Amino acid sequence: MAISDPEYLRELGRRVGRLEDRARIRNLIAAYAIAVDDHDIETVVSMFTEDAEFVRSGSVSRGRDAIRSFYIDAMDRYSLTLHQPLSDQIDIHGDSARGLLTGRAELAWAGTLMVAAYRYSDRYVREGDAWLFARRDLRFLYAVPVDSLNDGLCTTERIRWPGTPPRSADFPESLPTWENYRSM
């Protein structure tokens, strides 16, 4: 196919468009982590659609007002946070996309330094030129105090927020692959 061929140019344009969309979504993810760490509530809320959902520990916050309340409560709990997005898988279909993001966080809560590893299952939508979160579903691999990292990670009860009893992690034990990898 020649570079001047109209079909080649259309396909090239589609490919560049997908790369631009992926870069915009990745920028959204990075800007979100920074805004949460900065306690920039207006920026965080503006990254969600009007009817977005945020899910954490089975609790769903629907719409920007509920999401704002959730984040204000969370920001009140943490005196300092550092979120680090690590990897992402993004699948774009027109004006919508799905993503799976991994990350780590350091969190100062009630005089306890916590470390956490998490995944976000995301849905994104394009509104105008911007990509926004339509849904974020947060799940934890672990959330443990730094001073009990060894004991906290060497068990399935890896969720250990201060003042709460330890509980099972959200994954990987709950994943189908965790049980059936030996039978493949």
C-alpha cells in the first residue's frame, strides 16, 4: 500500500487517533493520582462524568456529589498520600474504553504509615476532547502498616487498616485463575 493511498492514510489516522486516546487516558490516570495526593477535590471530581460510579469495598458512590463526599471523607482520614500508578491495560472502542490499572500507595493514617497495592477496573468515556472516568472499581491486593509488612503480606488477611480487624484481600485468591492454574 502506497503512502499516498487514501485508505492507508485513513488507517494511519485511525491508528494515531487510538494512540492519542490512549495517551489522554493515561494522562487522566496520572493527573488523578496527583490530584488525590494534593487533596485537590475539585480536580478529582471534575475527572468523573456527572453520573459516574466509584466503588470501594462493595460500597458504591454514584454521581459527582456522592463521589465528592467519598473523597472528602478519605482526604480527612489521610494526612499524607503518595499514589503511584504502575501499569495499565486500556481497550478503546470509539468513545468508550475499559481499563485495568495497577498501583501502589503510601498512606499516613492515624499515625500509622500504610502501604497498599491496588487495582482499578475502570470505564472511561469521551466527552468532547476529554476522557473521563465513568466508573472506578478499587480493589486491594494488600493494605498493611509498614511496621508489620512481613506478617501482613504472608497471609490472605492482607487488609489491615488501623482500628479494624484484618480481612481477606480482594484479590488474587478470588480470581478464577488462582484456583484453576494447576489444571491447565
